[in-house]
Amino acid sequence: GLPCRAGLGLLFFRARVGLCMSTRSARLTRANSAKQTVRSSRGFGSRPDRTSRAEQVQVDRGITHCEEKRPDTSPAPHREICAICLESLDDCSFSYPCGQGHRLHYGCMVHFLGSVLALPLSDDTPGPLLKEQVRDLGNGWKAIGVLEVALEIMTHETRSRLGCPLCRCPWPEEDQVPLSEIIAQLRLCRTRKVAKLAMKLETAFQQVKLRFDERPEVSHYRMGSGFLRLEENLHSASSFLSHQLTGCHSVAQILSFLDARHVTNMSAACAASHRHCWAGTKLRAPNVKVGSVRSAFHRILPATAQILLVDPSLGSAMCRGLSGLDVVAFSKWLNGSSMRELTMTGADWERLDPGASYLASSLQIRNLRLLDLSHNGLTDLSAQNLANALARSGAALEVLTLELNFISQQGFESLLCLGAGSVHSWGFRHNQLGDESCRILAKSLDPEISKLGKRRLETWDLRTNSIGAEGCKFLAQLIGHMVVARLGCNPLGDYGGEQLANGLGPKLRILDLRQAQLGEAATLALGRKLREASQLEELLLSGNEIGPSGVQALAEGWAWISTLRFVDLSGNGHIGNEGVDLIADELPFWQQAPFRLSLASINCEEKSTRRLAQALRKNPRHHRQWRIELQNNPLPTHAVLEITRLLEPREPAIFSGRRP
């Protein structure tokens, strides 16, 4: 029963092959386990390190010392992130009062508190904050104050919503964490944030200084300027080294084009700019815009100030409370200046300086060319003091604007002594002049008109001064010599309008008779005499009582004026459909370019605009830059768009094809 010799050999061969296969499987198992160990130590989802091919082969072969050559794969140090935006935190973060040490960005905390406090309650009553307040809240100190007030008055329902965004722990009670500590932490975070911004700004200034002040070109320029100074003034070595370039003409020219705030920015660019822009603690700024006179005499060097604009709307509420000491200090500061333009509006100067005595004493400036004291409540006494001071100074004043004051004929008469021929622009809108002032004006200008020659009376603004038909008799003698005549918002009436129409002349550029109670008779007279104003550019007649016949006469009149650019007939409800039809009949005779006609609020309907569109189709004006305004009329949208389309400029047609 023993097997044969061949069977024993086959059995032995199979046993040997099985042993080899088991040994190979064991080696592969050990290699795979080593790979898994290395990968697991690197963390889930991370890419394997770039090891050498030799080390990888050793791992595949199952070499035992692969553990010794394995690189350090310990995880990176943990960085805390914000519980809201999931970005890494900095030293300006806020620790939420939940007791777990969870931290948020300062901005995220302010936004989270504002959003929760603005949520309405379950009974639809508003929360401690409104959505409009949260929208304009920001991240500044004001936001912290608003949040503090809202947290003090919040209800229990709102408190329950202020849970920690990470662990949902409730907002602490007052006895656990006082509200003052939370607000103090918010203010500390804001302080750190502002400090970081200040450090960044300082770093930026240092970079600018290194870039502009330490360049080789700047050094060469300084050296060349120094040598020129040395040659011009024959300095010694010691005096040359102590000399400073304070009269650089190029820098002075640059400063003359900059406002005060831009001069301040320029002074921080480099040391040389700082020397040119500052004189001690005051800024060398020719053009100054401030919110109060206090800012001017505290911060600006008077010797360099050329243009001063004082407007309370430019400053904060703290700058608006002035006193008598500020008036005295500003007068002394103004005495030491060589001002060319002084504009001080809305300062309520009459209350601070009754009679404008201090201001008048400081206006001994020969270079003064523009004086604007509008909206200051000035009276006749103030006007007389100002007129006397300007006459003594000998200043060649060109523009005088005293709008929105309480000046009557006495103050007006004293101001006319400055000379209507030398002062180009007079602004007396919204005062108390009346008809008597027109008589005084005609009487004082009667001897000067013959001396004017080619000169003109330029601009006169007498709107809202209760001037009637009696005053128009005297103004009719002067309106032909004016360039800009603004007489609107006065009860002129038909008789006054006829008187003014008889005085029109070729020098007139702008005629403003808006809301002057003009009717058919006045507009008929204007239409007949309008061709006398051959250089007229603007005719403003809105808000009157013009009818169809009047508008036809005007349209016939302005057809002769090629320089006309704007006609305002808006607000004349009596024009209607008939008036628009008459305008369409006169339209082919208008040759102005460009031209703008305002027909807003004239009570016209669609059938009249069809007539107007038909006239534009027959007489195209798309190449003349025309505009016809039809707002606030009972018109469909397509009718207005049709007029607009007919006036739009068209591109020239491009023809393609072979030449014949």
C-alpha cells in the first residue's frame, strides 16, 4: 500500500510551494500594515509627505528599521477660530460671557448683538433696536454705546436669544457677569483695533518717507539747490549748513492749488514737505474750507490764506457754538491776512457781532475781490459799517453777495457807494429792498452808465425783495446794461413786465422772471421786444400765468435769437394743448443749437404732442442737440418717448457695396 516514488516527489513539491506562498503572504501583510500605520499617523485627509523612493521601497519590503527613518508627522499647533466667521482670531477678539472661553472677532460680536437685538418679539412688538439702527450701526464707539443702551432695556425673550453661537449657553445674569464688564471688554477690543490701525498708518507713513525722502534723486536735488543758494547768497560753510529751504517756488505753487486738508496730507509725505507746509503749529494753506471761524484762526497761518470758506455744514455740532471771544480772535486773524475771497454763510454773525463792527474793522484788505456774507441776519447798520470799511480799504471788490439777510433801502444805498461799475456781481436775494431801492439804484447809477463805455453792470440778483410794478419803472432804465438780471419771485405783474420788456438790450445774457405773476399782456410785450436782446442765452419764465397767445408771441420772438440755449416755461398751466400746437407751428423757424425747452407741468395732452412730433418729423432736429422736457403732464409714456426718440442724435448710415 506504499505510494510509488513519483507520487512522493509530487507531494513534496506541492508542500514546498505552499510554504513559499505562505511566507510571501506574511511579508505582504506586514508591509501593508506598515503603510497603514504611516498613513494613519499623518492624519485623516492629509497628503503623504514626499519621502524618497528608497525609503518607500524599504517600507514595501517590510524592513524593520523603517520606523526609525519615518519623518516627524506630529500635528501643527491648534489655532483658535471665530465661532461665527470661522476665521482665525487675533488679539482684538472678544471672549463671550458663556463661561467656556469661546471667543469671537470684535466685528462679528457687534454684528451678532445688533442682529439679535433687532429681532421682533413673539407678539410682533419691535426689539430693543430697529433694523434701520442696525443697518447704520458700524463698528465704532457709537455702536458700543447703542448696544449698551439696548442691552440694559432688553426683555427676557431677547435675553434667551443671546446664547453663545458655539455652545448655546444662555446670556449671563447681571449678578453673574455685570453688563459694565462686557461693555468694558468691547471697548478694550475697539481700542486695540484702533491701535493696530494707527500702527499700520505709522508704518505706511514711514514707507512713504523712506520712498520720497531718502531717494538718491531727492538728495541730488537738495545738493543742487544748496549749491545754487550758496552761489546766490555767498554763504559761508557754517551759514550754509544752517540754512533751510523755506522759499521753494515749486512747493508754493503746488500749495496754491490745494485745500487745507490736502496740504495736511502733503505735509506728512516727507520732512521737506513738513517744513514747507507748517509754520510752528499752524498750516500754510492758501485755500481753506472750515466749519467755523474757530478752526480757521486756530490752525491756519493768516499770512498765507488767500481763499476762506466758512460753512457750518462742513463741521460737527461742537464747532457751531461760537462766542464773542471767537469773534475778536477771528477779527485779529483776518487783519493779518491778505485774503482775496471771503465766504462766510450761515454763521449767524449778526447775533455774535451786532452791527458787524468787529468784522468791518478787520476788512482792511486791499486784495479782497469776493465777499459773500449770505444767511447771517445782517441789518442796515451792518451793511453801512461794511460799506465804510471797504471804501476806506480801497479794495477793488468784484463780487458782493449778501443773500438771505435783513437789508432794506438804507443799507442798500450805503453799499452802492462802492461803485456799481467796479463791482461786477451784486447778490441781494431774499432781503427787504422794495420799490424804493430800485429808485435809489437808478438814481445812483444814472451818472455812471454814461461812463461805463464798453463795461457792463454784469450780474444783479434782486429776487424775493417785494419789488412791484413801481420798481420796474426804474429798473427798465438799467436792465439793458445788465448781463444777468434775476428779478423772479417778485410781484411784478403785467405792467411791470411790460416796463422791463421796453428796456431790453443787447448786453443781456440771462433774464430770470420766474414766479413774477406775469400774464398774457406781459408776455406779448416780451415777445415783441425779445429780439432786442440779441445775445440772450437763458429765458426763465416758469411759474407764471402765461397763456397760448403769450407763448406764441415768445416763440416768435426767440426765433430771432441764435444764441439762445434754454427756455423755461414749466409751471404755466394755462398753456395747455392750444399753446403746444402754437409752439409746434413756430418750431420750423428755430435754428438754435444746442437748445433746451422745458414744458413741464403745462397741462398738455397726447393730441398736442402728436402735433409736436409731426413738426419734428418734417423739420428734423436730431443733429442740433435739442431737448424738450414734458414731465408732470397727463401724457402716456410712449408719447414722451416718441419726442425723445425724434431728438436723439443718429449715427451716419454706412453703405456697403461695389463702386459703380
